[in-house]
Amino acid sequence: MDSRLVQDTSVAMNEKIENRRQKTDIFEKCFKFKTAKELQRAGVYPFFRIIESAQDPEVIMNGKRMIMVGSNNYLGLTNHPKVKEAAIEAVKKYGTGCAGSRFLNGTLDIHVKLEEKLARFMKKEAALVFSTGFQVNLGVISALVGKDDVVIIDKMDHASIVDGCRLSYGEIKRFRHNDMADLERVLNDNNDRGKLVVVDGVFSMEGDIINLPEVVSLTKKHGARLLVDDAHGIGVLGKTGRGTVEHFGLENEVDLIMGTYSKSLASIGGFIAGDTDIIHYIKHVARALIFSASPPPASIAAVSAAVDIIENEPERIERLWENTHKMLKGFKDLGFDLGPSETPIIPIIVGEDEVAFKFVMMLQEEGVFANVAVSPAVPHGKALIRTSYMAIHTDEHLDKVLDAFKKVGKALGLI
């Protein structure tokens, strides 16, 4: 046989084997993933930045002091002396972990006491704590929505809600963002089925508030149950910081309220609050609770202390809103597009993803730490710089932030 033919045949066989490997090797997607590395090479990679200090209005990054407007520490409690002391005392008494699930050996007396406190705080009969807020939505939605049911969600709901729906055996239906006519359309189409409507109280990227009075009216009209994810509402909205439901005076009208600790409550974890029978059922069915390690004592104690501070220091919420109104006005006066924001979450919509990456890194050079959101986290062409504010930001901090945005916005031709 001709040696060239043998060589060509060998090359063809090797190519065929390589093509088959690429189709069957589950790691192939990893080898082809280039986006993050390209951003790193271009010097505009804005993720996993390393912070060397507490989540205060100013943080240290690479030895440089920066103003933090990318944290969800709305009330400034993550570094509060009472919160830290509560966590330290819990570690001294209970150790660093429970070494098991809530279902078996991981329920401490402080877990139960926090559940009782959260139930009172949210004006519900009962509450149940989980190890993360993400797990609350995974566990609750998948526990409640069965194969003949439908779960109805806002198109801009948080990823944990979407994933909780995917874990359920029910059908998922979406309605246009905060569009009550579209919600009613979906409800009408599913009148003969069990229905759970799940909405964010405050939307984490847009910073707008759900039209809860209308959602409540529609769910009652169509016999649906309602779950409000108030991760970004608790400690922010309502006269006493009880969130979106209190903001609208609908405490007795919403079936379930979900909250997280990693925002205003200064720790990590989450909870669901509602009627006793519903919480009892979730407690015994939610896989994300039963098969997950229990929240550590320090986290539970920190949350309990944070709730006390919210109740005893209402001036923190007042100051948070003073800062929010200042920044909403400041950005609008500069000519930035803020979308529908009406909360301490203030997005600056800049358009294309590339512009957003440049913008956030230029802000960093000006000593401002902000976050970036690009597609698919936001619609294509709607990339944004996500900023969020704390009760403990000073006017000096905020003025410097506005100056930095003005400088960068002009340099990029956005204002």
C-alpha cells in the first residue's frame, strides 16, 4: 500500500476519533469556554474580585481603599458590634457547626427560637430556617408544586425561583415583568389546576417593586396561592422593615413570605414564613432542608441580633431611604437611564456588554466598587452597572460616587 495513502487514512481515522471524543467528552464544553479568559486578557474582567475587609461603605481591594456600592448590606449590619458579638458567643457555646441536617441531629434550640422570632417579625404563624436563601426557593417550590400543578412566575424572578420551579414536577408558566394583564391571562388559561404564583417583592437587578396589591387581587380571584420572595425587601421596605408585604399593608393576604439573611439580616441563610400547617408540610417534605446541613450557630445568632436591631433602630431604615433618594435624584440629574428603579437597588443602564465591562473597571480606577450585569442576566442591549446603597453611607461617600459616574459616563459618551 502506498505510504501516502496509509498516512492519509491514519489522519482521517484520528480526525474521526477526535470528532467522536469531542461529541462524547462531557468536559469539552469546559475546554471551549473562552469568554472569561478573553475578558481577563483584555483587563476588563469584573468578577470574583478579592476584598480584604468587611462589607462596610469602604472596603479594601488590592490594598486600595474603595467606596462600596455593590453590596446588599442595606442596613450596614454585617460589621455591627452586637451582631458580631452574638456570633462569637454562639460559637463559644455551640461550636462552629451542627454536623448534620435539621431533620436529624442539626436542630438547636437557637434554630427554633429564631424561627419563632421570624414568625413574629413577619406576622405569620410559623417560620422555617434554611441554610441558604437559594435553598429556600428550591425546597419550598419543589415541595408544593406537584405534577398536575402549575407554577406561575414573573419573567424577571430570581434564578433560585426558576431553579425551584425546574425541580418541581409541575408546569412552569411565565408572565411579562410586572404586567398584571399578562398575569391574569396566564391565570385564566390555568383555572382548572392547582396554582402557585411566585414573585420577587423587590427585583434584584431592576430595583422596582412588584405590584403586590394587584397580584393579591388576581391570585384570590383565580384561586391561586402566592409566595413572595422578599430577599431585597426585608429591612428595606415597610415602616418597620418587614418588607414588601408591610409596605402595601397586605400581611394577612399573602400566603408565604420568603426571606434571606445575606442582605439586611447580616449573615447567610434564609427562611419561609406562613401558616402553621403549610410550614409543617414543607418541614417534612422539602429535600433542600432535609438533605442539607443545618445552618451554623454563628449565622443563626447573627440573624437574631440583626432582627433586634431592625426593630430597635428604625432610624437606620430612614437613613437608607435618605441615601436612596439622593442617589436616584443624582443619577437622573446626570442624565443616566435608571429604568424603573425605586429602591436602594439603582441600575445604570449602559447598553452593550462591552461598555458595561469598561465602565465598571473605569469606576474601579476611580475608587468605586460597583457590579456589572450583562446578557443573559439582563436582556441583550440592556447591560447595566448595578449599584446598591447602605444606611451607613455618608454624603461624602455618595458625592464621590456621583463624581466618579459623571467622569466615566462622559468618557464613554453616555452622558
